[in-house]
Amino acid sequence: MMTSMMQVTSKVSATGEGRAVSENSNSYRLETKRLVVTGGARGIGYAIARSAARAGAAVALLGLHPASLAEAAARLRTEVDGVEVLTEVCDVSSYEQVRATGQALEARWGRVDILVNNAGIVNMAPAETMSAAEWNRTLQVNLSGPFYCSQVFGGPMIAARSGAIVNIASISGIIVNRPQLQVAYNVSKAGVIMLTKELAAEWAPYGIRVNAVAPGYTRTDIIEHLVEAGMDSEYWLGGTPLGRMAFPDEIANAVLFLASDASSFVTGETLVADGGYTLW
């Protein structure tokens, strides 16, 4: 039986059938790949772009503000020699803008190999007082945005029968956070997790893998005011077994794994990167 299994393994390795990566390749590399990251000008989004660029990918940064995108692109070119960086102004909550951006990048690149849906916002308010406008805007950016981008960029992936999508979810899609009240954000991120599963199931026959990363508390400028207010000390750090917040690069490394051939047999999964926060 052992000999038979070894023979089968040998045949698979020799022919490449059933395997996306050869044993001798560096499966974390992204040479020849074209990656789009929404919300790519700062924080986790920028860290993802930098990680992908260092792995050899061409990168397109999507965001709302031209100046921030230009600054991020210039910074990335200084940090990664020879990287190809494109920028596109795009509000992911607008299907028309997403479609126009997809057309622009298709004209430039032909198609996108990897999509990272990272853009997101958060509104903190008790459920009984959160306005309809806050609720709608949060779900439009955090949930409709990933769907719009996946549909627009996924179309050419389906035609090519190849691609990878990584959605940035959150532990907030799994638990209710303390002490902040953020019903719309939590619901939107729970939706992202289910969107990931649904697209993974529907698009697996086309060779497209769809996964998500659920970060825990991560030290970015967007929450710096909360850290300075001491919110992190009791609830965030005290609730994390590793005793600290994540660095953006640590989340980016998880994304790189799911975007690359290193995870060639992984789809529909949510990788929780939270320092153990959801253990308790």
C-alpha cells in the first residue's frame, strides 16, 4: 500500500496533474501576476501592496483620494525596486466607478490575476441611534463594494479560468466587539465571510479561489485615536493571548499566502489572524 501511494505521488509530481505548483518552485512568488488592492493607499491595504510587490507582482492601488494614491505609489517605488504601480481613483460603493476602473485596468493589463477587497469604513453608534445613512453607507462600502469588485474583476478571471480573490473580513464578522458599538460594521464583515464562501463555491469550476482574512486589532492610523484614548489597554490587549496588536505587515503576509500558489488547494476559507483574540 505504501509503495502504491508513493508511485501515485511520483506520477502526480512528474506530470503536474492535480498540482498547481511544482515541488521546486517558490510558491509564494507572484511574478507575472497583476494584483489590485482596494483601499491601497494606507494601512493594511498599503502593506498588502508592498508585500505583493516584493513577491514580484505588478500592483494597482485603488482609493478615493488622488493625492494619497500618488504618495503611496511613489513610496512603493522607493521601497521596491522595479515595481510596476498603477493608481485608480475609485469609490467601491459605486458600481459604475468599479466598472469603469475595471475597464481601465483591462485596457492596460489585459486582465487582473489577483483581487484584494480591502477598502472599508466603520461607524460606531448604538444600534438604537445609528442613522439609516450610516448603516447604508457602511454596508455599501464594506459589503456591496467587495461584491461589485469581485463581479467586475471576476468576469475576466472566469473567461481565463484562473484567478484568486482575497477579501478582508474581520473578527468583527465572528464576534461582537467590546467596548465599541458598531452594528453595521460587524454585520457587513459577517456578510463578507459568507460572500467569500458563496463565490468560492460558485467559481471553483472556473479555477478561481476565493478566501478571506479576518484580522484582529491591527495598529493602523485609522484607529490611532482609539489607542491614544486607552481603549486598547483593557479590552483589546487584555483580550489578546499574544498581548499585543498586529502589525499591518502581519496581515499582509496572510493575504500573500492566500493570493499565491502556496494555498493552491484552499478556497472558501477565512483565515483568522487575531493573536488568539477569538479564543476567549
